[in-house]
Amino acid sequence: MSTIGKVIKCKAAILWEPGAPLSIEEVEVAPPRAQEVRIKIVATGLCGTEMKMLKNLRIYPIILGHEGAGIVESVGEGVSSVKTGDKVITLFLPQCGECTSCLNPGGNVCIKFKESQSGLMSDGTTRFTCKGKSVYHLTNTSTFTEYTVTKEIAVAKIDAGAPLEKVCLISCGFSTGYGAAINTAQVTAGSTCAVFGLGGVGLSVIMGCKAAGAARIIAVDINKDKFEKAKQMGATGCISPEDFEKPIQEVLIEMTDAGADFSFEVIGNPETVVAALTSCHESHGVCVIVGWMTVGVQLNISGGLFFSGRSLKGTVFGGWKSRDHVPKLVSDYMAKKFNLDPLITHTLNFDKISEAVALMKTGKCIRCILMI
């Protein structure tokens, strides 16, 4: 029986309040309205950013999840880029194609991304309800649900043969890290790189540095269990700050003969940002902040670090223009230009989402894929 045009009842993981566990509930998902798409989510990754969001959001109740892939169930009026049955990737960072950022060759933070922070669709309402209450959306995606509704500008049609349980990582983690090296830092052949944080995004940074031809890639993390995986992805050496009495930036400067050419902070810790910036070469070093920091967090950085030529940059989604580049990244994956398998350490059914959260907290999980 067709569900097109009808409210769908399905299972979703709802965060009712700060610090609460995710609760599997039955929700009602309304049909898509004009310029919207309703998607049957097939696979979604549990990103480290979600772990921070469990405690640091402004709006509740909400359905989290922003690293997803699925199949279009139905489309609203005026949708032309996708149709029922298409395989798609959800995009927390939309691409309207009309704003100053979308029109700038070097920009990718679409103005519609800021609008999505309200947790509402363009008409000021939500498409989710549970127990008679409206439930907020998360940045155009909300993939912790069997069905979601998103804007057309936050959906990318992909290769019909793509394995959704793999390419869902291109929705955030892989693209963010890989692009930070390739696009934002523009890592050069023969260079030295330092990567702080070895989660899924940090490992993807390493993959990007290797692809760009970096000669030396030093991985930094307090969790030594991640070192073997980092070396598998391309790291030439791994160090833990806990093994040294001096600050890690001093260690790296000594190791690299005056500092790394490129450094990446992939944790979202303001103190680590200072260490990463200080550890890159004083005359030409480039430091990229990749990790998500809670809104309002301030950086305490000495202005003297910039006097000789260092630069500090931010990146969102690895600098990719989402709708333009995601299909190409999926095609590159299909052509075996990179391998996503090493990033996936666990695969669980959706109803085990609390177990996935616990795995992330132990530090033993790089990426857990939830099959919905």
C-alpha cells in the first residue's frame, strides 16, 4: 500500500531533554510539503558531534542524527532533483545555489544552514510529532528515525549501486576530514602534517593528507588503542601527550625541525587548538580547526603566534559544496579511489542505539553504523 501523501508512523530515537538517554518512540512523520523530500533512512552513522549534542542543545524534544543515507519515499510540490526510489545522502549543510556563499567558488556555508538551526522547516513548523507533541528537526537531517523529511536543497542523489551502509559516512565524517586536508588546508606533496584526534573525522584527515602526498603524518591522541588504525590509514608516526612531561607542541616542534607544515585540530577542544596552532611552523604553518566546539566557547591564543606568518582556519564539511560534490565523492568511492571500510568498527541495528552511544563513550568505536 502506498504511503505517498499520508502520515507515516515509525520508530525514531528522541532526545527529550539535556543529558537524557535516547528514547526509541513511535512518531508520526507528515508528508513533505513544497520543496521537501521524505526519505526512508537505511543507514546512519553515530558521529562524535552527536555525543556533544546529547548535552548541549537549545531545543527539545529533538530527533538527532546527521550522517545518513536512504531512499526517497515521496517528494513535495516543486521538487525536481530527486524522485521516489532514488538513493540519496542527507546533507546537514545544504546548498541553495543562490546565496553569496553558494555563488562564491570558495564558499560552502549556505545561508539556509543558519536558518535550519531553529529546528523547524521553512514554514516554521515540524514534520515530526510524538505523543501529541511537536518534535524538532536537527539541521536539515534528523536521521535517527525510520523516515525523515528534509529540504530538497539538503539532499543529494547518488549512484544507484552505492552501498548505503558505507557511503552514509560521506554525509559527514569522511567528507569533513578528507576535505579539511584536500580543500581547506590544501596539503602539499612532501609536507609534514600533525593530526590531533583520531576519531572517524581525524582518521579521514589522515586519509586526505596521504592522498595529497604528505611525506610525514604524525597522529596525536591520548588513546593509544587508535594508533594501529591511524597507521593503517596513512600515519607515519603516533604520539600521546601523556607520554611527555613537556607540552605536546614542544615535542612536535622538536620532532619536525621547527614545526609541521599543516596541523589539524579534530577534537573541538580550545586548549588543543592552541597546541595545534603552536605546533605548526612559525613562518608558513597552517592550522585547521575541524572539531566542533560548543557555541560560546572562547579561544585563548597569543597574538604573537601569528606575527611570523602562521595562519588559523576553520572548515565546515571539509569545504565541499554539498549537493555538487557528494555525488562525485560517492562515485570516487565506487571507483575505489578511497576505502571507507576501516572507519567502520561496529554495525548495529537501530534499536541498539543506546549501546552505540556507550561504545562511543568507551573510545573503542571509530564509527558505528546503525541499520534502520
